[in-house]
Amino acid sequence: MTVEVVRNVDVEPKFKSLYIGSHQQTYRLRILHGSGAFAVTVNNTKLVDLVQKDRDILLTPKELGGLKIMVEDLELPQSQIATAELLISDIAKLTLWAPLTLIEKGDDMILTVSAYDAFLNQFD
């Protein structure tokens, strides 16, 4: 007889802010540990299109809102359910940074642009 120790399932990242824009991007979450047989559910199917491929969860945002993803290990019935929380947001704030304090009209300059979600967390 062989005994195999399997850690509880986990999902990464645990928290993520997703941008919803005109060009929908697909974002990937990764399922860690567990047996390999998983059931993935969300609290609101209107917010995302979800596809599970092995240990990858592929999400395409459709609407703004908060989303909770639950991953259950089907072969370990007593194990904990792993969760991830996502915020699907439009850009709520932009900041610009320039190496100089003044920009003369007609000049070219490299600027750093940072975009923030509805809770003022910076997008990746």
C-alpha cells in the first residue's frame, strides 16, 4: 500500500484587480497543490467568462464588479475550499510622472503613466 500526502488546494493570486476595457484581455489564475481534480465556481457568472484547463483558470471580464472564485478539490472531500477575490474595474485615476517639472509646448518627453482601479490600487 502506498500513502501519498497531498496539500490542500490553493489558488494564486489571491487578490487581483482586472481592467475592463474595449480590448478584453484574458487573465490567468493558477491552481496549486491538491489532487488534480477540481471544481471551479464563481459567485457571479455575469461578470466573467471562465474556462478551466488543468491547473489554469482563464478569465475574460465582461462587466464591472467584485468576483469571488472558489476551487474545490473533488478527490479530497474533507479539504478546504480555496478562494480568490477579483475586482473588475475601469480606470478610476491616472497619474503622470515626468523627469522634469515643466513641459514646454511642442517638446517630446518620456512620461510614466500609472492607472488605478476603483479602490485606487494600481493595475499591473
